[in-house]
Amino acid sequence: MSVAPPFPSSSSPRAPLPPGTDAPATCEVPHFAPVRVRGGRHRLRRLVRHRRRALAAGLAVTAAALVAAGPRAADGARGHPAADRVRQQRAVERVSAPVRIADGATVRLLRPGDRVDVIAAQETATGGDARVVARGARVTKVPEPLGAADAAVESGALVVLSVPRATAARLAGASATARLAVTLC
């Protein structure tokens, strides 16, 4: 039995080469200086600058397209239907209403700018009821009592409130028939 050679035989009478020696000979790479790109550190800044310009140009084109496609004067507004007429809300006319509060000591706790609710109390000893006459009225002035302090506490004390005109009328009517009290808001 004959053993076949590991490599195909060629027409030349040379002996086969040992494994790994069939690679070509190495050649020497010549020495050269490194390649340096000039302006490399400025390239990033320039890229960002141009990117901003491109973004600004894109936004300008988008805005122009939106304006061109927007509603015409004859079309009216898109989205919500136009109301036939817009309701005009009148500014509520506020007036100063002097009110006598039954408890003078409570009035001494008040300062200008405070918000109070005014409550009218009928004869509660006989089963009357209490109702709120004014909500969130602003205290504008707390006049000093003219007489002695004890007399002012017994007969009540005056306070000036800023309220709408209709509320001022209710306050005047309630003060004629009931005792008024305040609560701080």
C-alpha cells in the first residue's frame, strides 16, 4: 500500500515544502509621517452652526406653509364653530356699603383688605333663622368708634365693605330687620 503525498504533485521534481512556508515573503513598509487633518477641531463647530441654519430654514419653510394653508377670511376659524355673537360681560359695579355689625369686638379683629361673609340673624331666641347676605365682601375701612369703648361694644360697630350694588341693597334691607354678624373668609 502506498501513501499519497500530502500535496498534489507538480511536474517539477522539487520536494514538498513543510507546512506554513508557502506564504509569500514579507516586504518592508516604508516609514512615513502621520497624516494630520488641518482644522479638525473647528469642523464640529462648523457642523453645529450649519445644523442650526438648516433647522432655522426648516422652521421658516414650515411656518410659511402653515400660513399659506391657514383659514381665509371667508372660511372663518377652523375647529370650533363661530358663535353668532360674543356675550359681553359687564364689569360688576362695586360700591362701598357701611354696615353696623352687632358684635363690636368682632369688628376690632378686622383690617382693610380682609374678606368676610355677612350673616343676618333674626331673633334666634324665638326660633328665627340665619342667612348669608353677602359672600366674600372686602373690608375697605374700619372706622374708630366715637364714644366710649364699652358703649361701642354693646351697640355694635361700623365697618365699610366693598360689594356689588345689588348686594349693598340686600345688606341695607337686612340691617333694618336683623342683627348682622361677620365671619372671616
